[in-house]
Amino acid sequence: MKKLAYLIEFILIKILFILFKLIGYRFSSNLGFFIGKTIGPIFRSKKLIIQNLSKANIKSHDSPNKIASNVLGNYGRIFAEYVYLEKFRNNELKKYISIEGLEYLENLKTNNKKAVFISGHFNNFELMAMEIEKAGIELATIYRPLNNIFLNKTMEKIRKENICRNQIKKGRAGSREIIKNLIKGKSIALMIDQRVREGEKVKFFDNLATTTTIPAQLIKKYNCELVPIYIERNKKNYFKIYVSKPIKVNKTKSILEITEFLNKILEKMILKNVEQWIWTHDRWKS
């Protein structure tokens, strides 16, 4: 029964992808926002978003309900924009992206330095790894396969062809692949904002959240540069990517201390634009 539901979902999404291709990038993104706000609550809990905003003690002039609606609308934009990742990759939509800190990527490339790029699920987060690779950085990214086995094949194809060619599946086998890539001199990009099964309880917005320690382990053991990266959506359809200056982490710090430091960086990113982070993860679940 679940396979049938996944197949129906896959067919509906493919139909929407065809529609998005027909109407152009900006219309697609705007339509995605409308779909996310109106239909999104069926698939993603608006109540959970509001609970998470409360746990994080987010202060805003907008109501939690309005923020939750816009979060789901942004989710819809990301969904609609997937069919345009190829055009972003080929620079056909170059005018919609600007990058601050491009010189840091160029320096990493010139000096053959490997880095751990950390970020979260902001806006169209797929564009970050894409632009890192386009800058000439040899990169591997970590991804979590979708539950929908039919849709996952499509998304993996999009990721490998247009986002980052070297995709590592999340999990124990993936951890071994990360190390292999680092030994070969490649950089690693990963999201640090999701709850993981194998992690440590670390403060995140003053609440304990099970957090991945993989970035801290890599930084500490393999002498990698730490490079936070953030993407901001402007005027609905435009993006600005902020590449931070590489941070030298004191190797005497413990894995836990480094992980706490990374969570603080993530918090600052989220607070820049509260609506532009995907609050639908059950981040503080025990």
C-alpha cells in the first residue's frame, strides 16, 4: 500500500515538474510558494513549526502562525525550483545569484586546502554545494535518501548531474566514504541542522538537541579548514550566498566543544532570516 502511495506521489510531482518547466523560473517559484502555503500543512506540521519557534524562543514582529506559513511557502519555492537547477548550473540563471566571499573559495582551490563546509536547510540550500563545486573545489556532499523510492531516483539524478557529482549517502558506510574523500584531498559539505540517531546532546537555542559530531571529528582529526556557508533569499527569486572566511579551530578543544561552537554558528545563521530556515524538523525530539 505504501508503494502505491509513493507511486501516486511520484506521478503528481512529475506532472508538477512539467508544469514548472513550462511557465518559467520566476512564475514556478511564486507558484511553489502558493502551493507550499496552501497545501503544505497537509504534508508538514504547521503545529510542529510553531512549537519549534517557541522552544527556540524566537522573537519576531510577525506571529508564529505567519512565520509557519511563510516557512511552508519557502519549502514550496525550493520544490518548484528543482527543475531549474540545471539552468543554475549552466549559468543561464546566473543573474539570480550573487556570492560574497568567493575569494575564500578561490584561495582554498589555489592552495589545495581541504575544508569542511557547514550549513543548514536554508532557502534553496542545494545552490550552496553547486556554487562551491563550480568554483573549482573538489567536493563531496552528504545526503539523506528520500523515503519515496520512485522519487528518490529522480532526485539523486538531479543532485549528481547538477548539484555535486560526488554524493555520499548518509549512514555508517557514508562515514567511511567521507574519510576516503578527505584522504584524497577533497572537501566535505554537510548540513548540521537535522536530528541524528548517532550524535551527542548539545545545546541548540538553549535546549538539548541530538547533534551530529561528524564535522567536529573531521576538523579535529584531518586538519580541515572550517567554512560556514549561508544562503539568503532576496526579492522572492534572488539569492545571495555568504562564504565565511575559513576558521582555524583550536585542536585542543574537545569534540563536544567544537560541536557546541558549530551550533552557535548555525543559530546566528537562522536568526538572520527566521522564515528562511526549514523549521519542520523535529529538532529537539528526545
